[in-house]
Amino acid sequence: MNRLGNLLRTARGSESRVQFARHLELSYTFVRAMEHGQRFPSDPVLKKIAGILHLDPAQLLLAAYCDRSENLAEVLTARGLALPAGNPAPAERASTPRDAQPTTANASPAAPQPGQPGQPAQATWQSTGTSRPF
């Protein structure tokens, strides 16, 4: 479970995900991925969702950013700020491949850096100590 997904499922209530996606003017696949913590919408999309659902945009933005960054969640919790419900406290979460975030692979100093003309960015998934190209 994730904070943003929990907020969206609560807002959806008994409405089907298909109906909810139409209501939000988003694809079913994107709404499903957001509810499962697999996709994070941009800030403008979060604000649009908040407007359609009559929710506080700050609540959705905070939930999304805390899902993206466990460090942010830890800092906010340490400062006594209440986080949107959805996830256990950061220290209680187990690291799983679903929690993995893409990172750019380090290139050697002599090699051309990813992102330069003609050089595609190389990314890998890093999770429980293993790296897999995707």
C-alpha cells in the first residue's frame, strides 16, 4: 500500500476504477498504476486530480513526494509533521523490488557521459543489492 494510492482508493470509494479513471480524464492503466504505487503523476496532474475530487492539492502532493522519497518521509516525521496515511512508517517498510527506484549507472571518467549527444542514458534498477538493466 502507498500513501497516494490509499488517498485515491479512499476518494474512489465504491466507484469502479474504470468509472474513476473516466471521471479523472485519465487512462485506467495509469490510475491502476498510481493506486499500486507503480507510477507517480506530475505535479500538474496531481493538482488536476485534486481539483476534480475537491481535495487539498497539498495533501496529494505530500503523499506523492513521500512515496517517491523515504528520506523525505523520515525528515517530515522527525519534525513532527503528520503524513497522509497509507504506508507504514519508513523504518517499518521492507525493501522490495517494487520499492526500487531507477538510477543512472556511473560511467568511468574517460568514457563519454550518458546524456551527451550520441550517448543514451544507461539506467539500472537497484534494490536488495542486485542490479538489473531494464
